[in-house]
Amino acid sequence: MAGGKNNTQRIENLESHAATLSARLDVFDKMIDGIDKLLEKCSKTTEGHDEQITVIHQQLLFVDLKQTLATLSSLKEDMVAVRKDIESLNAWRDERKREKDEASRRRWAFGPNIVAALISGAISILGVGLGVGLTYYLNRKQ
Amino acid sequence: MQISFPAIEPRYVFERVCLAFPALADGKPIECYVTAELLNAGFGATDFTEKSMREAYTSHRAEVQALAQGHIENGWIDDQNRVFLTTRHTRLSVTYDDDVDKIPRGRDIATSAQRFLTGIIGPNAQAVDVRWVASVERPFAGIYVEISDPVTKYFARGFVGQKETIDGDFNSFHLAKLWSGVLGERSRVLTGNLG
């Protein structure tokens, strides 16, 4: 006989094997039952937690909203202050520009006078020179 | 549970080569079958003939009925109210260490878990030793179960619980997993013995 066993021994072995496998299947059934019950229990717990999480989430959202509102209010105040600063800066800039224009206008207004004075001076010198030259020429001629 | 065995002669069941005898559990009729192999291996039947089986049964009636009673008490009855006594019948040895009583409700926890374990071990597990131990040292305080298989020498140990923190479903799953380990090892050994 194969494996040194007669048919009776082989059948007994197979019977034992079948019995053990059958018992294993029974245990697996029990394990699946256990897992099922645990899953059901966990699902119930999770369901409760879902509701709690929703409430907490809403509360957090409310807190967030309140904080956001406070921040917005603070930002609004800051913006008003910044706008005032910008306005005063604009006024200062306009004043500076006006002063600059006035200074430029004064500078340009002074220029022609000087030129006129210089031309007038030159003409005077030329007149004096011509006068002196003419006098000298006439004196030599006499 | 009130179990009794009516004093009538057993019935020979040709298809199964076994003897059938009735039992009453709290008034509910149960049919018990003892196989020719068991009568031959455990109760002195010289061969598998009806005569020899009846003689073995008659001379060991009390032992056979005690075995059937154990099966009924453990709930090892199939859905057709039948109990089968075979050569693979479960020989369960359960011991509780003294330390188990030092854990609050320790004995209740252990006996309740043992009831479940007995249910999943079933009637055809052969020899199984179960020992309930307790540890009072933190952080491992609690009830532990040790299952050993004298045939394969496999040993499994698992934590069952502590005080009121026990989850019945979790324990059931955990005990089933431990027993599954024992059966897995048996399968492995039996597969090694095949052809």
C-alpha cells in the first residue's frame, strides 16, 4: 500500500482530516459571527459619533465665523486709519508739488530780468565806448 | 438541566453501524448514537457485529450514558436533536487556577468564556486541555486562557479580560481565533500523515 498504510488507516486519516476541516469551518463561522457583531457595534458607535462630530463641526464653524467677523471688524478699522493716512499723504504731496511749481515759476520769472539787465549793461558799455571813441576821433580831427 | 435515560434496549442502526438510545433533557427527547468504533475502542466490543456491540453497551451502559450526558450538558446536540458518540469524542480537561478568584468577577469571566469555548470546541475535538490562569500584576492583570493539544503538543495562550472591561463579542472572536489555531495545527499534522 502507498505510504505504508492500508485502506482502513487511510480512511481513518481522511475521516480525521474531514472532521478537523469541518470543525475549522465551524470555528470560522463563529469568527465571522463575532466580526459581524463587532462591526454592528462599531457602526452604532460611529453613528453616534457622526452626530456628535456634526454638532462639534457646527460649533467650530460658529466660533470660526465669530472670529472671522472680529478680524474683519479689526481690518475695517485698520483700513479707515490707512485711508486717512493716504489722504494726508496725498495732501502733503499736493502741497509739495505746489511749492515746487511756485519755486520753478519764480526761477523762470527771475531769468529774463537778468538777461535784460545784462543786455542793458552791454548796450550801456557799448554806448560809453562809442561815445569815448567818437569824442577821441573828433578831437584828433580838429 | 435534568437529563435522564429511559431504561429501554438500544436500537441497532444498520446504515451507521451504531447503537441508538434515547435521552430526555428537561423533558425534550434526544437520540444518542454510539458508534461501533467507539464501542470497540473504548468499551470492549470484540468486533463490529450487533451482538458484540450490544454486549459492550450493556456492560458499560453507565459510562456510555455519562459520555452522552456530558455531550448534552455541553450543548453538543445537532439541529435534529441528535448526539453522536464517536472515537473522536471530546475529552475536555478544564482547570481554574486559584489566582482567578483574586481578580474581581474573575471566576464569572472564566466560566462564561469557558462555556463559549466549549461550544466552539464541539463534540469531536478529542483530547483538549484548557487552563484558566490569572495575573494580578499590572499592566498585564486579567484572566488568561491556555489551550493545549496533547496530540500535536500545540499550545495557545490568550488574554480574555479584566474586571468589567470585557467585551463579550470581542472575547468570542478571540477565543474562536485561539481554537482555530489549535485546529490549524491539527490540519497541518494530518496533512503530513496523508499518503
